[in-house]
Amino acid sequence: MPQQTLTAAFTGHRTYDHSADDQLCDTVESLYNDGYRHFRIGMAEGFDLAAGEAVLRLMDNHDDICLELCIPYPNFNRGFGIEENNRYNLIISKASVIRYAADSYHKSVFSLRNNMLVDQADTVVAWYSSKRGGTHYTINRARRYGVRIINLYPDPQFNISF
């Protein structure tokens, strides 16, 4: 009987400051060691791109990884700065699967993308400070569906529990 593929999705704030990059890489490696082979990235600036880069580092040593990008709409990166665009394009060039939530921008496109991230995921890795926004929405969706959440945000007073 074939083993079920485990899926990890990533969500976090655009204001991510790279302070948890080592922990993020360790978490991705640990997930791989636990049998995860499918990794979903939302491709926003900040934590999403850092997560994508962490998965790319893992892919350098393992050829059995599926990197799935869940992008809100084509040309989503149009407003990114030069450095973020370079990071974005590198991740796109190495992706196994690219999915768009919509053909163009509309007011619910980010919620659709966040749904894509969580649906059928086994774990969500987050950089979540409890601020309202897309990450908050995604964490709450993961909670509703009983998806395990690993929060790398460093505030020891903040805990995500069911």
C-alpha cells in the first residue's frame, strides 16, 4: 500500500524580519524527516518567500519534494521591490506546481489563495503575531479544520491552541 503524502503549508506576515530563518530551515528539515514531501507556499513578501527559500534549500539535497505555489493571481508580484522580485522569480523557476486562485485581482482573491494553502494540509507553519489580516484568516481556517499549527513567532506569551 502506498504511503500517504503529507503536506505542509506556510503562512506569515509580510513584515517578517528573517529572525527565525534558522528555525524555519530546521522546521522544514524536521517535517521532511517526519515524512512530509509536499510543501505549499503563498508567495507573498516576507515570511512566504523565506519559507520558499527554506524549501529550495531542502530540495538541493532531496529530489522527492513537491513545491507547490499558491499564488493569488498572475503578476501578483508586480508591486514587489527588485530583491523580492528576484527571490519570487527564483522560487517560481524551481516550483513543481504553480496554481493561481484567480485569473486577475478581485476583493476575495487572497482568501481563495489562503483556502488553497490550508485545504488538505496536514500542518501549517506560521509566523503569526495575532495581528488581523491574511495570516489571521489562514490560522483560523487551519484551526477550524483541525490542521496542526507550528508558530515560529518568538513571543512566549502567545500560544495557538485548539
